[in-house]
Amino acid sequence: MNDAVTFINASVGYDEPVVRDIVIKVPRPSLTTILGPNGSGKTTILRAIIKYARVFGGYVYVDGRDIDSIPIRDLPRYMSYSPAEINPQLILTVRDLMRSARGANGWVDDGSIREVLEFLGIHDLVDRKFNELSTGQRRLVLIARALASGAPLLLLDEPTAGLDLGNKYRVINVLRRIVDERGVTVIAATHDIDLALRSDWVVAIKDGRLLAMGDPINIINEDTLSKLYGINIKVLRLNGRRLIYVEQHEGP
């Protein structure tokens, strides 16, 4: 298999399946977004890849290997996971927070920390305490922590959530650079259509089922988005760009 991640008729969840009979492929390298409304199963798909969610049936492959055949201790060789949030009151410095990450060859060292922070343009934050950072800075640090692991696959849960417009696009640009310049595959679970538009591959999930999958040109359209979010969404084209808006209706 040449894909970074493959789900074949997989049902995944916790006490019971949340996502059922899903078929997904994630090309590499790529920026891939798992797009869908809250509660659709996006995070559960990421957690199945890191063996936190259970596979009830079907198969999940990472780098051509059945996830069941990869011991948990070996997962850092294949992937790094960044949750939607780390406690913002954490008083560790950025350096110490990044040191706490497992890399492909063990704990992340100072050389890797310095190189990644410089690549992302945030080396000036290295001795700052995490709880003193802005929301946008914290997001970039979490991405840096994942990247410093050296894993070929980065799993990010809601990397643009809670950001203002400027910081959101800084994060999106960083993710594009990671893929384009490092050859890393990034999978982001999100409901951010702007991030999906900048992606190479989009997986649309609704109610634990695959709604659509493909490149953004074929997925980010009125029909798919309206079905995905249950509202009437319009897509306009202006100077070669797509603009998304919700059609307004009078009444409750």
C-alpha cells in the first residue's frame, strides 16, 4: 500500500462503534482534512490510528501495516498526535513541553527542538511558559511538538479552533509548509472549511459515516457541504477562489 493511512470497512469507537464500516485512504505526502460537524466521529478516527479508540471490525493500516500489529511502544516511529488542547495552565516552558514528547528514536532532544522552532519561526518562545502564551502561539507550539518527533505522520485535532483570522491562516500556512517542504503527511480533524480548501485531500464525515472523499475541488461544493452540515450552503467563485456562505432564511 502506498497510502499513509487506510481504513477498510472499519468500525471504530469506544464501548461501541462511533464510526461504522468506513473506507478511507490518505495519500502521502499530503495535507488531509477530516471534515465534519461536531460529534461526527472525526476525533475518533484519529484516536483509532493511535490505538486509543478500538477497532471493532475491518482494518486500519498505517504505512501498510495493520495497526493491530504495531505495539504501542513503537507508535512514535510512525506518527505523532497533537490533541485539540493541552491544559493552558501548564507551567512548563516550551522547551520542557517539547522535551516531554516521544520521537522516533526516543525522547526529543534539544537539537530537534531548536531546529523545528526555527523552521516554524517561533524560536523566541523556547523559554516562555506555555500558560503565558496566546492561543495562536500555543497552537503553533503543539504543532512544533508533534513535528519534532520526526514521525512521517502528524495527527492534529482541531489545529485552528479558537483562533482569530490572522492566527488561523498562520497555522494553515505552517501546515502547508510542513507537507510541501518536509514531505510529512498531516491529517487534521476539523470543521474548518478554510483549512479544507488549502488541503490536498478531504474526507467528509457525517454521523459516523463517510459522506465523500477526494480533492477539495470535488468535495467543497454546495451539495456536499449542505448535506454535511444540514444547512443551505452556497459556494461562489471570485477571481478563481471559492467563497462559502450560508443562505439566510427568515423565521426561527
